[in-house]
Amino acid sequence: MRKMMTSFKRAIAACMCAAMTMSLLAGCGAKSKTASDPEKEVNTYICIGTPDAQISAALTIADKKGFDIEEGVDLQIKFIQSGPDLAAVVAGGGCDIAFASNYSVMTWLNADLDMKVIAVNDNMGGTQAAAIRDEIKLSSPKDLEGLKLGLLPGSEVEVAFKRLCEDYDVDYDKIEKVAIQPADQLSAFEKGEIDILSCWEPWITYAEQNGGRFLLSGTKCAIDGVPENVDWMNIYSTISVSSKMLADNREDLAKVLRAINKATDFINTNRDEAVSILSEVFEIEKESLTNIMTRNIYEFGPSDTYVESQNWLYDYLVETGTLTKVMTYDDIHDFSLLKETLPGNYKITK
């Protein structure tokens, strides 16, 4: 495990440096030869995402199965370690297309970055979660006070923790927060330096395999006195681009949407093969990844549930001071290309 994690961190660090030093021009407009037709050239686009089955599953499958080339674009993937770190790449012009949560995109807009959500990949609320060291027993949520919580500030799982505290009269300020990256959280968790690891998969599964047990997610809870099924946070993986990218590359972005839709269908109809592909890319054991992916709902395109969750999340982030700027639903989204390209995937009825 330790050897695998060290290799994993080195790979991510290398990708992160590459993404942060790459200009937008390195992707948009570059040409790539297709393997099936060497005479044919397609435009290459730099895509960023996190190396996990929540944000980047469909993107990775589209690349590995060649759905992007099949549609007429070449998607070059640059993995960044965590959602909050994606902001620096977006701000620096280090990508053409960003795969990130709707939570992240709102924080980018709050920081005056020009990005629009053009499609929705999956509901990943069940994989934004926390694990607690197994020897720590909780008789009620109140017992969380005084414990050390490993937390990457700005990560989505913090919303679930705050909702738990609000619902069960827990003083969130009395939980000691330790700002720490996921890989370092795991090391600190194993050493007993933090009591709770909170981030996203696959780190939750790793913690469960190394002296921990599941504590909570956006949709589940394992604390006495709290129902198993909760509705603290439905959060979604999305595709976002700048307004200029959308205006100047509409035809190619339609090809991207078709490729990601094919990949999403593949994940749902060929799960075993999808797990095998993603297991190798993300360096996660197949058994663990299979379990992780059951906690995600892979559905390409927005639905009424997305809109309800998005509106609630926006209101909550404003109330808690995470968002300080007023933004409308249309400031955040532009689904016009999706409706033109894949009208059947636009399932908003209200």
C-alpha cells in the first residue's frame, strides 16, 4: 500500500506541474493525427480533472476507448490531485475544458473566473465522505466535538459535515480542523494524528482498509441516532468551459459531449470492462473500485434533481459565506449546446 501511494503521489505531482505550466494555446487549435486514418487531423484539447471515478470516469473511458477520436476530437487529460487545486489551473489558462464539481465551478465564478457548466456527468454525493478510526466510538453526533478532523478547506464534504452539525446541535467550531491533502490525510490517519479522514474516494476506501470505518457521506451516515439515509449533499461532476471557448469551438465541443455521452453509456452497460480500464489508470484495486463506483450515479445530462440540488447548494453556500457574489442559475450554466447536440439528455422539465 505504501509503495503504491508513493508512486501515486509522484504521478499526480508530475501531472500537476505539467498542467500548471501549460498555456491554453497548447491545447485549443493543436492538431493530432488519428490512428485509424493517418491523413485525418483533429483538434486537440487539454482537459483537467481529478484522478478518481467521480470526476474523471467518463473522460478517462472516452480517451481509452477512443470515443473522442471517433467523434473527431483528441482529448488530452491532465490529472490534478484535488478539486480545490483545479482553480489554479483554470485561472492560469492551463486547460481548455474542466471536469469538476458544480460546487467548484461556483467558487471559480465567485473568484471572477469565466467558466460555464455545459453538461452534467454524474451524481457523486455518495463518494464525498469521511472515515473515522475504528477504535473511536461515538454514542451520538455530539461526540464529534473535540476530535481532530482532517479536511481540505473548500472541499465538498465540508458541506455534509456542516449539515450534520446543524441538524444535531453539534458545535462545528469545537471539532479541531487539520488542513491537509488527501494522501497526507491517509498517512496522518494511519499514525493516529487525525481522528477523521474526510475527502472523497478512493481515499475513504483506503482509510477503511487501514484501521478506519465509514462515518458519513452526502447521502449516508453511520452514527448512532442518525438515520442511515440522509440528504445532506447531492453534488455533481460537470463539464465547464470559458465563454470564449464555448463561442469559438462550439462544433468541437459538441463532439466532446457526444464522446462523453458514449463513455457514460459504456460505464453503465460494460461495468466490468470500465472498472478494469479505470483501475489501471487510477491505480485502484478492481474490487475497491467496483464498490466505489456503486456509490456514484452515472447519468449524462441535467435533470430536475440536479436543478433542485444546485439551487439548494447555491443558497447554502451564500448563507454560510462561501459565496460572496450574487450569481443566477444562468450565470453558472449554459446547456444550449447540450440541448442542440443531445436533446434527449436534457431532462429538466421544470
